Amino acid sequence: REGSFPPKSSSRIAGAGSGEFHVYRHLRRREYQRQDFLDKMAEKQDKDVDYLKKLEQNRLAAEERTAKRRKKREKLKQKKLLAKKAKMEGKDRKDGDSDSSSSSSSGEEAGKKEDADEETKEDDAETPSFIMGKK
């Protein structure tokens, strides 16, 4: 009778031994952990890419706003400069009419007077264009 039974083997009919289940369970658990880790890493990479895109968009938007404001400041600066030049030319014409009969020494005094007027104009630019309480 000893020869009539086949040796111990794991077949489809016989099934696995009790120790094999624990090995399978351990391998299955490790595979699930690996899959979870890979999913989390992929999600993290996607978030990082989205974050970098958002940073780039914010940087570009800030540069556009800065360029627009810079252009506006330059335009205002040019406008003030042109207004100042026009005002100086108007004064020069008036002074030129009255100075045409004066001597050359008074021309030097007029140059000093113009320098003083420019300093006053710079001070006027800093004062507010309105005064509270006056009508």
C-alpha cells in the first residue's frame, strides 16, 4: 500500500498546504503596499507639476501688471515733463520780451532767477493740488 499513494504534492485537487497561505498573504500585502506607494508618488508628482504651472502663471501675471504700471508711470512722467517745458517756454517768451531792452548783466541775473524758479516749481510739484477749507 505504501507505493499506491503519490508523494505529497500541491495540485489543483489537493490544494495548498496551510503554510503556503501565509506566504501568499504576505506577498499580496507587499504588492498592495507597493501599488499604494506608486499611486501616491504619481499623485504627488501631478500636484508638483500643477504647483509649478501655477507659480509660472502667477509670475507672468505679475510681470504683466508691473509692465502696465511702469508704462503708466512713464507716460505720466512724460506728461509732467512736457507740461513743465511748455510752462518754461511760456515764461521765457514773456521774459524775452521784457529782457530784450535790458543789458547782458541782467541776463546773468535772469539765469539765476530761472534756477530759483525751477527749485520753486519742484517744490510746487510736491504740494497738493487742493487746499482743504478754501473755496
